[in-house]
Amino acid sequence: MSRLQVCFAALVGATIMLTAPVKAASYNFTFDGTLDPYEVIVTGTLTTSDTPNPGVSPSVGYDITGIIGTVQAFQSGNPLFNSTIAGLATLATVPNDYMFPDNIFYYPANPSVGGYVDLNGLAFEDSLGNFYNIYAFPLVDPMSIDIMNPLVLNSGPDGLGSDLGGDLSLRTSVTPLPAALPLFATGLGAIGLLARRRMRKAAAAVA
């Protein structure tokens, strides 16, 4: 196999790598919910699937596959508790039937389903064992968050309960350059160089 053929094979391999999904999308978010005298601030990062969930067509919704971050709660402006997000909660893991999370993220936001999340919402658990559900009603602003202690229906820690109205803000994180892209560029350069050398040799032979 000639060097040109080897470089062409490498180029084909790089192209195949480039056409495959690079990584799941990630979104940095903040949810700030209030219900006097309480305030809850959730800050973190969502990870979603690469392709839309076909079950929510024609809306563009992606399955949430992971979540990390922190929760801060305040009462009358005074710190109530701080915790870290332990992970996603699902229908199988929430402690009762009050929450019905589908953990689907809509991007761009779709007001017809509620915005970035729908009525079923995004659910997660924190390091203190509390469950949270961020959800939204279609065409209704603001969004809401329910906070539930596993032992008491619709009751959060220290009397902190449900339906804290708030807004979810986010920005997309920078997607790293695909690892195959430098290889792709190298393959193109090598093929061009070899082709140029062959043309020079052919021209010299003719002369």
C-alpha cells in the first residue's frame, strides 16, 4: 500500500469519527425560587442526550442524563441550609406519587410546554435526602419548584414546602473541539503534500 493510500485511509477514519456524536450537551443553570419568607437557589450543570427524544415531537426535547450542583435555602434572608445535588430522581426513586418527573429538557425553550422543562419537570435529590422537582405549566410564567422531605408528603425541611415560583436561567457550555478534527486536518495536509511531490516527479520525468 502506497503512502498516499495510507493517508487516504487515515482521512476516511477521521471522517467517520467526525460524523459520530462527539459528546452530550451540557448547560449551566440557575433556578431562583421564592415563596415568602423562603427562597431557594439551585445552581449547577445539566447534561442531556445528544439527540432529541422522539416521544416529545414536534417539540425539541432532550433526555436529561445527569445533574450536578448545589442548593441554598434561606428564610427571611437568613441561611436555612446548604446541600449538594446527589443526582437525578425518577418515577422509580421519588418517595411518593406527588412528583411525576420525565426529566426532559427543551432547548430552545418551548413556552407551549412550559419553557425549558414541562409540567412533569426535572427532579433530583440532594445530599440531605430532600427531593426537588422544577416544573412549569404551559404558557404560564413563572416556573415552580416543589421541595419534599421523603417522610412527609409535599413538605420540605424546616417547614419549607412547595410551589416556590421562580425563573430558570442558563447558558450553554463550550463544546470541546472533537478529538478527530486535528487528525482530519493532518490527513488532508499529508495527502496534499504527497500529491504535490508526485506531480513534481512526473513533471521532472517528462522534462
